[in-house]
Amino acid sequence: MAVQQLAEKYRNDCVKFLREMIKLPSESAQEGKVAERIVEEMEKIGFDKAWTDDYGNVIGQIGNGPIRIVYDGHIDTVGIGNRANWAHDPYEGKVEDGYIYGRGACDNKAASATQVYGAKLFKELGKDLEQFTIFVVGSVQEEDCDGLGLRHALEKTLEKVDYVCMGESTDLDIYRGHRGRMEINVTAKGKSCHGSAPDRGENAVYKMTKLITEIEQLNTRLKDDPFLGKGTCAVTHISCETPSLCAVPDGCRIHIDRRLTHGEDKALAVRQIEELPSFDKESMKVEILTYDTPSYKNKVLVTEKYFPTWVLAEEHPLVQAGAKAAERALGRKPKISRWVFSTNGIASRGQLGIPTIGFGPAREEDAHSVNDRVKMDDLVSSIAFYAALPAAILEARKPTK
């Protein structure tokens, strides 16, 4: 029987499980309740082991074979913004017209639900079970700091891992990379004085305004890549320090969202700002931000907010295995592409060098939106994919004659 037909029997269970996860708000560093719910589901449906590690990541294990695969879906979400902009309760898990709606339906709780049931189906099929250890990881704090939770799981909790497949939204295609990113602050110092006599001081906002214009122009000159796309930079926040609204500001700060394409890195991005004509090294400073928010288990992992670009070659056995598993699950050949946004792959592939791909239900365009949703049919297809991937990996690893 085709794996898609076998996955169909778990449709209702997976839908119910996902809706229950959506009903548990889980913004970054607040994932405790949804983590407990996932462990409960894993134990109920027959995982060999299920637990949370010291940082708060959910870990479920099936099998104990030599080939170790991680299925990763982050279990945190962004907030809901203005509640009035939602057509429905973002924490209801509403079912309508073949979709499930709610915060996290697309990004990224659907991945966790389908990976749990996909691993269950793989165990049930029994084929090649002795060859694999499957870890289903519900990683934490991805929205706040890409890769942080997964990297901890890979390095400290699981150690040796051969392959990673992430469930970030791909609309049921195979993704093999994306641009990197970094979070940058630029500060400018000025000299305060009474607002009635601005010539007596040095306005830090005026200084920064000139630099902002040059950063906007810099964006048009950044490197392009035929697969990953263009590097970008955007000023996304500005603030100032001033003694009062009747005084010239003596400090100004901007935040820059910098996306890094192939061939761009941290040193280049900083240098490009420092070489702009209006950048004054005496009174301006470029800073890469750090992240130190405790997890819901109160563990702190301090990390620089630089997330490297990564790509896995299309001819890599994992990409080819993913394409084969997707074809078996979908009855069609998938596209092989890349994400526009950033994912935990910056840790698994970008930092640790572990072969990594992505396959997930839902569309990137619905992530972080008030239209956060996933097709129920896509849940079934994803269950089938995750059940089929190990066998496809075995086939791809065999030497060709």
C-alpha cells in the first residue's frame, strides 16, 4: 500500500494534536506547556523515549540504529500583534474550508505534529527500523534566536547526528539552504544643548539620518546569488537619547536587519557600514547584538546574533533522498528550492556542518501573518514524507555500480 494511503489513517489524530498545540500559546522562552503536550503525545503513541533536555527542547526517540536522523520543528511562535486584525481567535485552531487556522499553524507547529506521526508510521512499517535512530526535536526559541535551541540539542543532548530535516514551511517542496542574517546596531554620539540654540550642540539624530540614507543606497549594491538571491540591509528601528524634548539629542541608535547571501559574512557586513561616507569612527560604533534570554527552564545560552548562510549541494545524497521521499509521498516530483527567511539550518548546517534539508506543510507567505494556516491534506502528505525519508536515505547511501 502506498505510504500516502497509510498516512491517511492518522489524519484525524494529527489534526486534533495540532489544534491542541495551537491552543497553547508558546512565544519564545514560554514553550513549557506545549513541550509537555508534545512529550505526552509521543509517549501515548509509542515512542521509545520522550523527554525535554536541560534547555527545554522536546526530544522523542524511535529506534537505536547507527544512522541518526533529526526531524526538527520549532515549537515557539511569534506573538499575535493586534488581536483586532485576526478574523478568528488565533489560539482556537479553527477548522474551515480544509485548513487549520491559528498562531503556529504554519510556523511551525504543523511540522512538529507531522514529524511525530511520521516517525510513528515509520516505526509501524518496521522496514529498516534496525538501521536508524530517529529523533523528533521540538526546538525552542527559534523565533528569538535562530538555531540556538537546535544547536544545543545537536551538540549537547544528542551529540552524533548524521542528517537533519527541518519542517519549516516549504509548501511540500524540498529546500536546501537560505541566506544568513545578522542583527546590527549602529550608535552615534552627539553633544546636547538647549533646543532654542541648536548650533551650540551636535545633533546625533542628524548625524544618523545621513548614514541611514547611505544604508538605503548600500542595499541596492549588495551581492546577488543565482540560487540564494540578493543580500539585503534595512533599517528597522531608530531611537534617540536626549535630556528633554527641548534639548538636542546627544545619542542615536539604529537597528539593521542584514541578510547575507553566498560570499557575504559578518566581517564584510560590518566593514560595508564602516566604509560609508557619513560613518564617523570617532563618534559612531557598529555592534553585533548578543542573545541571552533564559529558556523556560531558566538556562541561559549567550550567543552572538550572527547566523551564517548555508547551502547543501543539489547532488548531495540527502537532497536526492528528500526528493525521492517527497515523490513517493506526493505522487509528483517536488521542486528543489530555498527559503527566503532564516531557519534553524544556520546551526545544523551553517555552524555544525551537518547535512540538512527542509520539507514542511504550509507556505512561507502565511508565516507570521494573521492568515497563519495549514491545509489538512498537507498534514497527511507530510506524515507520509517523514515515514518515507529513512528508506530513501538508505537507497541514496548505497554505492552506484
